[in-house]
Amino acid sequence: MTRSPDPTDRFDAGEVRAAAGLATLEHLVETGSTMQRAREWALDPAVPLPAAVVADRQTAGRGRRGAAWWQAPGSLATSLVLAGASPAPGAEGRALAPLVSLACGVALAETIRGLEPEVGTLVRWPNDVVVAGRKLAGILVETAPGGRLVVGIGVNTTGSAREAPAPLGARVATIPDLVGRSLPRGRLLAALVPRLVGLLGETSRDPSVLVERYRPLCSLAGTTVTLHRDDGRRITGPCLGIDASGALVIETVAGPMHFVSGSLTAPADVWRGATDERAS
């Protein structure tokens, strides 16, 4: 049975657009993926930024590395199009791409904490937002030709993990499960956009600002992790957090190793959709 969106979560596009400081906002009842619309905007220089597309129901949402994304209808499903950040003068040698992904996770975790202080959000490298090890929100970051950023964000602002496909029930979290009520998605988006835009700007000027804000939110520091690399190799060891460039640092027999890419989910455990019986 398909669940209807929460009727009490009234999404007023004009109100949210003004509160969030968005130049462009489109509200859809249903779409396959908000990312597709955002990618079109990212290629069109005539679309004023920042821009956001929000959907009441997303039927084909995707995460990193082709993973499917589940969330209850009426939860926040949005994609943002933002101007790309440029390094500060004298910092051209620093790669901003890894830091952009981290910034999105930090901004979202901080925003949720600000609106729901009792929800102890942390960031699972590079940008998943988790609570007590369960995934509350997922983020997908892409760079379009021309440098514009496309940021897909899904937050379980309503619904319950009991509604998730069986493989995911023990791995996801929702705001109602944590605090007993939904978090209005318009309120969340209005608070998130200016925080994210501001943090991206600060990061472009001084990356150390982001690193210091990320560290207390890192869910992995002090735990043993396994990083699955694109070449098929696995690196296992205690996580030492992140370094000044945003790379994940893992202690190995050869000493600390730094990684800017890879996945902490085994390929065989990536959930591909509702018919997939494997875990996410």
C-alpha cells in the first residue's frame, strides 16, 4: 500500500522561497528524481541561483554509487543548484571538490540539530547524516559543466522506519521515530539553504573552517572501518577522522593512510531498489 504524504505538512513554495533566499523554486507532486530537473537547470545559465526543486513523492531517487534511496512520501526530497565555489587567492592548489561534499553533510547535520536539538545528528563520511548509526539523510553531490553544483538531498522528515523495505528497516531513521513528530520540510529547507551557501563560501576562503566544524560531527572517529576502493581493494583499520583536505584517515599496518574517494558500504550490500533483498 502506498502511503500518502503527510497532509499536515503544508508546503508553501512562495513562503519557502523567500525564507530560504532562493531565486528559483519548483514544487512537484511527483517525479522520478529531483536530480534530473536540477541537472537541466545547472546547464542553463538563464536559471537564477540558488535554485531548488522539491517533490512530494520521488519514485526513483538515487544515492552515491547507484544505491537506491527510500523515504516516506512527504519527506524532504530536494535538489539544489548552487554556484560553484572558487579557492581563495593563494589557495588554488587546494582541491575543493572533496570539501564541498563534506560541507553539505555538515550543513545538514547542523541544521537538523538546530531545529530538533534532541536529535543527535552526526556525519558518516563523506556526507550521510546518521543518528545512532542509522541513516536519517542522504546527499549526492555533482558538478555540472561550467562549475555549477547540483546537490540532491533526501531527509526522512516524516514516516517511520517500519514502512521501509525489509532490508532497510534496521538501518534507517526518521524524525518521527526519534522525536514523535514530523519536521516540516519547508522549515528545514528554509534553514538549510542559507547555512549551506554560507558554509561553502567560508570553505572556499578558508578550508580549515569546515574541517573544524566537521570533526565533532564525525561518526566514525575511533571506530574500525572498512573502505572499499574502486580498484576492488579493501582498507580496514581504526578511523582517525579527516585531515585538512577532508580526506578520510585510516590507521593501517603501514601507518595512517588518507583517502578522498571510496565507499564504506560493501558493493554486495548496496540496496538497488524495492525488489532488492540486500541491505543498503
